[in-house]
Amino acid sequence: MAQHFLLSAESRTLSLKEIYKGGEEKAYETFKRLRWSQTNGEPVCPKCGCLDHYNIPTRRKFKCAGCQHQFSVTSGTIFASRKMAFVDLLAAICLFVNGSKGMSAVQFSRDLDCQYKTAFVLAHKLREALAAETANEVLDGEVEIDGAYFGGHVRKENRVEDRKDRRLAENRSDRRRVVIALRERAGRTLPFVRRAEAEGVEIARARMVADAKLFADEASHWDVLEAQFDTGRINHSQSYSDGHGKHTNMVESYFSRLRRMVAGQHHFVSHKYLYQYANHAAWLEDHRRRSNGANAFAILGGALNHPVSRVWAGYWQRAQ
């Protein structure tokens, strides 16, 4: 799991506004300090771990004195082979965390004054890095589970005699997906994209400790979980909460954010990348009480400690 970065006492004394005002050099020093936080910004060879190195200032690179490997502050990270300036990358991260319900790639590209392709891939790389925070998370305590369907809308035919019953499975789109979310109260949110909500049964078994208490609605596929977990069920046709803690309001709050992200910001999300937006909304929901500055440093630190993306490498060269 990626290390979860928060502002250190030293970092708090230097605000993002001061870094950006200081220009490229201060942004570069911030990248070094977060990449090599254990050595206070002193470069560490990613190949052999050696601390001895030679500076190549004209290229902002370093040469390891032990294995002769040349590396930079972004080598082996999600920003590997980057072309944007460090100050622009920092600005991109600030814009990325500022949107409480995400930001479309079109707006992202306009604010950064870059190509749409650049903004699209950069945003997805950042989503990949922040999702790594909960890659191995196991939930405990009180956990809510629910599912919400996205995409696959089939438009009605113009003529009445041509219209089909869209409730039937054979008349539905194969692009429809369900986001199944597990949310620990006062904890993290884990979203998963599947074809059917019933697949959440195995997810709950795998990502919850045995003594956790599970809260769910009256959908019949959750019945089998009662044999494994202490469960609290709420019938939404009668009430949303019983007034004594039996509800799924927390996970519904997450779905509310995700729906507004998809409908209000992106307008259309491909089923292939729905998991990226689901993870982004979960991260925003979990850290909504934290300041923008702390969130920006957390994403930057996580991205600098995340390996090179294999999903978003060569995307525009038809590699996928």
C-alpha cells in the first residue's frame, strides 16, 4: 500500500502559495523533499539505494556513485517521462484536489493551458496513485454496503411501435455497471465496479474482518452475509434510518458525490474507466474535512512513491 503523506512540521511552514510564487526552483525542492522524505530531500538511487551521487545540474539529474545509474526526482514514479514543468505539475495537483466533485479533463486542460490529452492522462495517473492508499485496506467496526448502477442508458425509439421494454435484460446495454461500495463509519470507502450488485457478497467477505458489523438494505443477495457477520438491515421502503444507528446513509453520501461527479462534471464516463472515477470520489469523500493544502501534499507524496503507471503508458499510441 502506498504511504499516506501528511504535512510535516517543516512543510507546514511553506504554503503552496509560497511554493508557487517561488517558481520552478521551489517546486523542484518540494518534489525532492517529498520523494526522499527519509533523507530530507537528499537523492537516493532507485536502483541500488546508494546515497552517494553526482549532480548533473544542467539536466536536473543525478548519477549514482555506486552503480553509475542516472536518475531524476521523478524516475520510477507516476510522473516518469514527464514533460510539464514542476511548478505546473504542482498547480495541476492543486486544481485536482480543489474540485469537491472532481474536474473534467476539458476544464483541467484549459486551466493548465495544455492539450486535452495531457490533462486526461495526468488526471487518470493521479487517480491511480490516490487509489493505492486503500489497495490492501481491510475494514473493521461498523461497515455499510450498497450498490449503485451507472451508464448503459438505452434511449427510447422515436416511434411508439418501435419501442422495446427496457426492463428486460435482452434490451439493456452491455455497458451498464454497478459500483459496489463498502464504507467504514469514521473510516475509508472501498469502491468496486462489477456487473451485478450480488457480486458484492464475495467482496464483503474478502475486505472485512470477521467481527465487523455490517449494515445493508433489504436486497435479498445480502441475506447470506448474516451467517458470517453481525448485520443490521434497513428497509428503505419504510424508512432511511431507525434512529438508533441502523442505516446506510454514509455509503449513500458517497454515491451522491459520485453521481454528481459523473453527471455534473464529466457528463459521460466510459464503463472501462468508471473504477477510476469511483476511487477518486471515494478519496474526496474520505478526506473532505482535510484542508486543500494537506490533500495536495498527500497526493503529491503518494504519486512520488507510486511506481510507473502501466495502465496509462502509451495510451494515445493505441497501447490499450
